[in-house]
Amino acid sequence: MEDMGAHWEGFSDPHSTVSHFLVKVGTCPGCEDTVAEFDTGASTDVVFHHIMFAEGVRYYVTVTACNMAGLCSSATSDGVILDESPPVPGSVMDGTQDRDSQYQASRTFLGCKWHGFQDTESGLDHYEWQVGTTPGDNDILSSQHAALKEVAFLTLNESQMLPIGNKMYITVTAFNRAGVFTTSTSNGFIIDNSAPEVVKTPAIVEGQGVLGCHDADQSVHCEGQLGGEGRGVFHREAVHLNLLSSARGV
């Protein structure tokens, strides 16, 4: 970065006016190892042109005010770190559990967790999160402030209920202290609030079990088929039943 500016105010003299200001810049308070001290006249603003300021280094501006009698006093800024690079992006998980959620039943809950965002120059300032039907979009939830927490959640009212069967994506934006940002988006989740449907009634598979009047447990092999409309996936389950027979049969 080649340009940086400074502004100051509050210098006064009850006996004589301030005649001029002196300004210098350094990597420590009161230092001038970056810009040697120079006279700005009566101006209270200055722009440093064509100075190669380094990223990640804190620079201090020292202003000296001198009155008409030649007496001077100085004040130094708290420093500024130049940071033109965005934070390192992290990973976003749908849901607030310890693992990423692909599906959820509630239509009134939104939540996510994230980790891995970093900024070594100026540090992270805050996060924002939003939800949309395409990666990076916010048509479901507009951008929400999340401070520096790595988890966020929100309970919606009935007028804001989430759509069923549509994949939604959560995007987290990390801002550094210079206002530069980076974004990461989850792999998406789907609302499925319906229980699986029985599409094939469980039945005994021929030759896989014996029913009779015995005093011991018998293992009967059954098969059934379950389907879930929300997922569009069918599951075949093998069910083993332990039957306790009696003298009257089963």
C-alpha cells in the first residue's frame, strides 16, 4: 500500500494561537523510521503518498503542535495496521450439532456452525451469516450479525416457515478489522418433516422360518420396504423376529 492519511484535532493554546504542526510516522510511538518529521503548516489533515507501507505492521502517527512562542507539545495515535488481504476462508456446517446435517425436520429453526476462518494481519472483526436456495444467496434469510461466535441459530415464526424438499445453503462471511472479507458456504440441507411410508407390508419370506408348537424361540425372517417422499430414497429392511411359541401354537 502506497497511500495513508491522518487527521487530528483538539490542540489549542489559551495564550497564543497554534502556528504550525509537525508530523512524523514510525513503527513505534514517537518514531519517524517510516516518514521523517515535516511541517504541515496550519493543516490538520495529511496524506502520505507513495510510501511503501507494509501489511501487518502497526504504524503510529505523531503530531506536534507549536504555538507562536515556539513552545510545542505532541500526541501520538494508537496505531493502524494495514491489511488489504481477505481472511482465510473456513468451513460451514448446516445445523448446530457436531457433524453436518443433510436433513432436518423443523421448518422454523435455522442454525449453523463454522470453523477455520483466520486473519493474521489485522485479526477478525465479526461474522455475518445468511441463507438462500442457491450458494451465496439470501432469499431465505438476509444477512445476520454474529459477532465473533462460531455458531448461530434463529427461531422463525409461522409466516417464515422453511420450504419442504428444497435444498438451502448457509453462507458465512468473515470480516477483518480493515473491512476486507471472505465467504464460505455449506453443502446445503433439506427440510423433511414427514415420516417414512410403508410401501410394502412386512411378510414372512418363504423358506426362511418355521412356525409351530415348540417350546423354544424360533427366528422368522421377514422383509419390508420403507419409503420417504421427502428424501426420494427407498430402503429395504430385513427384520428378524424372535417368537415365543406356546402349546396352542402361534
